[in-house]
Amino acid sequence: MIPVFLWVLATIDSAFIGYREAGGRNALIDKRAYYRHALIRGAVVGQVAVLIVGATTAIILASSNDSVALFSKLESVGARMLTVYVPYAVILLITFLIRSVPSVDIRSITSTVIFGPFTLIRPIVVLAGAVWGVLAAPGAITIALTTLIVCLMLGLSGILSWLRSRRLIS
Amino acid sequence: MSLATITRHGPEISDAIVSFDPVTLQRKPVKKADVLAQFRELRNHEAVKIVEQMPEQNGVLDPAVVDKILITSHCEMQRMSEEFQHGKRVSELLKPILNALREGGVNNPIRIVDIGCGTGFVIRWLAASGSLGDDVQLMGVDFNVALLNEAQRLATIENLRCKFEVANAFRLDEPATVFISTGILHHFRDEGLSYLLQQHCRAETCAFVHFDFHSSPMAPLGSWLFHAVRMREPLAKHDGVLSAVRAHKSRYLLEVTRSAAPEFVSAIYGTRLWRMPIPRVFHSLVGVRPKYHEAFLRNMGTRVASLGKIE
């Protein structure tokens, strides 16, 4: 279940990366379709990142002498990462629920108190989750895999911006 | 952009890199060296760095590049306005005012003019929402042709019932019934602010609503945070934070308004949230002619709790 939870979180996170990357680039008033595409694009690019991590993990496991033990190690790392990422995600999801209240003031305050600060601290949360996870089973493989995950999580926005600068997305 | 911007004082880069003749509204060339010297004198090294990146032609800042930067910055600002529900916020305050004017028998159509509208987000949002009624004409004015062309282009794409004009808002052929603005007041200091408000005193003008950053100890830090996470354009980041730093205090705004535009009763709306000492991002300077005062208060409903003393 742990890989599934991590995949769900990675997909949601990358969808919102797509949303943020698209923000401030389209000045029309009705941008529902624009943001819908941005969310889907982010999630799709996120799947590429997940595939890279998944393929790397599969190769490492296949070439391991004791793949069962290694898998168990990786699961313990993932479980510890979830203890950091899940509360962060839950707070954001609750905030989205609060934001559904049709009040200008309530919606504004969700931004000032949660969405803005949480966007700012996201890189710290990503790193904290990774470090906390690796501490469950320190070793060259877990450090290397976690580093790859962190790089992809923090680099996804840059990848989308690069694609945009090459006019591969609009 | 760093936290050091919080300690800076004006002007903003966007004020310094464009210049217009106030009478002819013609754009005047801006010498890059003059702008750099101005910011160096203020020891605003971030602004110097940003302006240094702007191309020049014979010592004059390239107007096409400047316009492109300004359009990008306005687009990023619109994202923040959307996040903070600014269109709806304006609409919610305009509705009781417009209803008061209707009850008072104001002439139709009611013309709402957005001063310094930039790419016209507020006017376009109001037009798209259709929330103010069919007897309302929406118009945005600005001195910058490029920004207005962009506003008109966007309005045309979405088939919105509003117009944009390069004009002095106070010298329109069809005068405004209600003036509105967003993030404009802090650009005017002392006599400039007083003069701006004096111009509201014309027979056709019945009310005004000017939104601007709410000056509070937390505002510069909050503004820095949001500009750091939501903006990309260095000019937008720099000026956004500086705007919060330069925001007028509510009391000062009221004093200047009551002295410069005594024909109106005025108040500050939305300084605090839910009657608690929670500072807000924006507050607004509201003025109505005394004739519409009572109806305005009545139409505000529960929102009147967020309205300061009106006099």
C-alpha cells in the first residue's frame, strides 16, 4: 500500500505543480479549461517522474541479492516519508474544503494563512520528508533513490517551465 | 527579490521607467541612466539590477521591452487578484453603492471608470460576471497604450461588454458616475494624492471606491511571501513588495480625502476582518455624496460592520 499512497501523493502534487506553473501566464477571466489542462499536464508529467523512480527501483531490486529485504527497507523509508507528506497534504485538502465556502474573506484567508506559506515551505517539507525517510534505513541505495525523488519533486516545475520556454506547452 | 526590499522607499520601478505628458498623454522617452542614478541615490540596488537588464536605444529605455515587462507583470498581478477574489470583492462593495444611486434617482447609464486600469482585470471581471446590472457601463482608462491594447484584446476574446481608453479619467467626454481603482493610491504622495481626490469633485460623480494595500506591520512581510511564491517577473516582485511598504495608513487616507473632497462622505472599508484585529490584504477608501449616504448604509447589510465611521 505504501507505494500506492506515494504514487497518489506524487500525482496530486504534480497536478498542482502544473497548476502553479500555469498561473500568472493567462490574463483571460474564464480560465477553467486552461487550468484544467494545466492540472492534467502536471499530473501526466508527474507520471513520467513516477515511472523514472519506479523503473530505477525495479532495476535496483532486480539486481539485488536479497530483493525482499531491500523492498522491505524501501517500504520503511516510504512509510516514514508519508508521515511528513500526508499531514501536509491533508492540511491543504482541508483548506480546499474551507475555500469552497463562497465568502471572499474566508477564501482570502485560506490563501494568506495556508496556501501562500505552504507553497513557500514546500521545498523544506519535501527535504524533511526525504531525510526523515532515509533515517529509517540509511544506506547508499536508499539515499540515492530518495535523492532522485527529491530532485524530481523539486525539479518538476522547472521542467514544465523549460517545456514552456521551448513552446512545447502553452 | 530579497527581504531587503521591505526596507526600501519609493519610487517603484514601474513608476520610474515610464513617463507621460499629463496634458497630451504622449509617452515621453525615459533615459536609462537617469533611472539608474535615481535608484543608486536611494541605494536600491535591486532596482538598479533590474533596470540594468532592460535594453536601451540611444540611452533611452526601449519602450517595447518596457511594455512587455509591464504586461507580464500585470498578468502575474491578476493571478494574485484572482487568488484574493478581488473582482468579487469590488463587486460586493459596488452593489450597495449602485443600488443607493438608483434609489436616489441617478441618471442612467451609471458609468463606472477604473482609473489606471492596466490590463483591465477588474473591469473585465465585472463585465464577465454581469453582476452589476444592465444600466451600468464599464470603462477602464490608463495612460499606457500597450496595457490598454492588451485589455481590449482580452475583452474582445471573451466578448465582454466594456471599453478601454487612453485618457485622463477626469476629462472624459462621458464623465464617470463612480470612480474605482486598485493599487493606485499609494503611487500618489502628499499633494499628488490630494490633487487626485480633488478631481472627484465634479457634478456627475456620485461615488468612488479605491482599493489599495492595507498598511499594517505584517503587510510588507506578507506581500514579500506572496510575491516570492506567486510572481516570476523581477519587476513585479520588487514593486509588489514596495507597494505594501508604501501603502498609506487608513487614517491618513481619510484625512486627505475629507480635506480634498469635502463634497463626499467617506470611510475606510475592510480594515479589519470580522471585527477582529486580523489585518487584511486590501482595504478600500469609499466616498459617496451625502444624498446617497443613508441608502448606501442600508444596502450594505451585514457588511456595514466592516465599514469605518463614515462622515
